[in-house]
Amino acid sequence: MADQQPNYGRQQRPPTRSSGFNSNMTTPSFLRKLQEHVPNSTQLVGFLTLIISGGILLLLTGLTLTAIILGLIFFTPLVLISSPIWVPVGTVLFIAIAGFLSVCGFGVATLASLSWLYRYIRGLHPPGSDRVDYARSRIADTASHVKDYAREYGGYLHNKVKDAAPGA
């Protein structure tokens, strides 16, 4: 009985569990935090799909690179031996393809411009026809001003030429 100490005015505190260095703060434990951030089943399936498809693509990339390297190893001697044939053939093919594509491009441009001109003449007002009408009116106005200027000053110059060369 002497081992027990009398409790004079002190309240007894319930025993507390110490959780390490963070025992005096009121934060949730590590497991509770981890449970809050657990992905749902949709996110888990999406992540697994991403991992599997990424692995398959990585495998296919490795196989492709291996096939390219092996192809270069086996076919490089053949290309080197036959290169005197390939260079002229490549040049001729390049010129032929470039010429064909140029002719096709010029043909498409010609058809487009003829189609636009046909619609313009028929009065269907294709895109840009207002600019053409404006330019035509500006050219007509300028030509009219030049004509009036020539009439006005043409006689003046004609008289000056007669003064300079009376027999002309």
C-alpha cells in the first residue's frame, strides 16, 4: 500500500498512444492518408491498360529497330554493288515524277481559273469578283483621265513641234 501514491487534486489522464515523432499533432495516420488516395477500379483498369499497351508498343519498337538494323547489314553490300545503276535510275525517276506532278498542278490551276472565269462571265459572282470589278473600274477611270489629258495637252505639243520644225 505504500507503493500507491495519494491522488491529491490531480485528475487522471487516460493513457495516450504515441505514434512516433508526430505524436502531439492531430493529423491522420499514414494508413488513413493512403486510404484517401486509393484509386477506384476505373482508374486502376485504365492504368493497367496504359502499362500493357505501352509495353507492347515498346516491344514492337524494339522489333522494328532490330529488323531495320538486320536489313541494313544484309542489304548494304547489294546496294553498294548496284549503286552505279541506282543513281542514274533515281535521277531519271525524280525528274519524271517532278515533271508529272508539275503538269498535274498546272492543269489543276488552269481548270480552276477557267471555272472561275466562266462563273464570272455568267454573272454568278465567284469569290473575288468584287475585287476584279473594282480594279476594272479603276483602270477605266485612269484611262479616261489619260485620254482627257492627252486631248488637252496634245494640241499644245503638236503646235510646239510645228514651231520647232516649220516644214513638218
